[in-house]
Amino acid sequence: AQTVTQSQPEMSVQEAETVTLSCTYDTSENNYYLFWYKQPPSRQMILVIRQEAYKQQNATENRFSVNFQKAAKSFSLKISDSQLGDTAMYFCAFMKGYTGTASKLTFGTGTRLQVTL
Amino acid sequence: NAGVTQTPKFQVLKTGQSMTLQCAQDMNHEYMSWYRQDPGMGLRLIHYSVGAGITDQGEVPNGYNVSRSTTEDFPLRLLSAAPSQTSVYFCASSSSGAGGPFYEQYFGPGTRLTVT
């Protein structure tokens, strides 16, 4: 079974600064996907960024980027130029990369990020 | 295109009552799932489906039933509600590739259920 660990329950960052959220995972699979989801107070789950395990290049989406270390099983999220709208709960998630597993995500416990003025 | 819709948004039940949480998607996605979110525990998979007529258990299936008679709908049934089922429930759908980014999960807005 897969496990996903987010060791930072809460973090705070000032507006315009950079913050990194940590995520580690444990799996014996070689083909998988990793995700970061954002959950603002509205409760809606929003996909932030996705990384395919077979890709060595780290994924980036505007101000969001990841540091994917496959051997260390680490998948951290860096948010640059933090904005007040980034205040949310952030979840790291794992999915096996085989047909039929697209509906099965394993989530971490989340990191609550507060962006302050 | 409404995406993934869930009804109701809020529900209060008494212990022992039954109810069905509704989930529908209009994206012709093959895969659908139900998760529950509890404080400090992230989201956990209850049941999932890889297509109409095919369902399977996730991590925390006890106390819940599902069926998938159509591609669009994936209802979650609580047969005899218990206080331990107080949670926020999310439905999600995804595609194997056609019609959107490969394996991206689309989540509904959630249902907050309280069992007293």
C-alpha cells in the first residue's frame, strides 16, 4: 500500500515571499503520478500541479513548481511570489499509473498555508 | 458543462437513518470515486468505479454502498448512519485520456454530513 506524508500541519508566509511545502511518499511502484491539490475555504479541490514519475524534469505551473526527487521519494511544492489568494489547505496525493487506477488517489494529511500581509 | 455536481450540500441525519448522496458528471468520464474528508486525516477513498456496472472498495468502505448503472451517476448510500460517518464527502471523476488531461481528477463541491 502507498502512504503519503506531509509533516508540516501549518505554515505561514508573507505576501510576495517564497514558501516550500514538503511531501514524502512510500511506494514499491515504478509507474505513478504525484499531485498537489489546493483546498481554499470554499472547500473546492483544485489541481495545482501534476508530476509523472517517469519524467525527470520538474513540473512548473506559473508561480508553482515542484522538486521531485524520485530516489528519495520526495515531492515538495514551491510557491513563488505568494499571494493572499494562495491561503488554503494543500494536499499532496499519489496515484498508480496503470489503467483502472485513475480513480484511486492516496492523499496526505494536508498543510494549512496562511499568506499574510 | 456543469462538471461534477453533488447533492445535497449539507445534511443532518439521526443515528440509524439512511440516505443517498447524489453525484453526477457530464464529461463522459469512465472513472468515478467517493472520498471522505475528516479533520487531520486528508481525503480517504470509500468506493470507486472504472465504468458503468463496475465498482470496488477503497480504503474505508464499511457502512457505505455504491452502484453505477450509468456513466453519469454514482450515488453513495448510507444504510444506517452512525456518528462516525460525520464528515465531508467528495465525489470525483476522471478520464483515461479522451476529453481532458490524462488522469486529472475533477472534484465536486462536497457534501457536509452530520450524524447525531
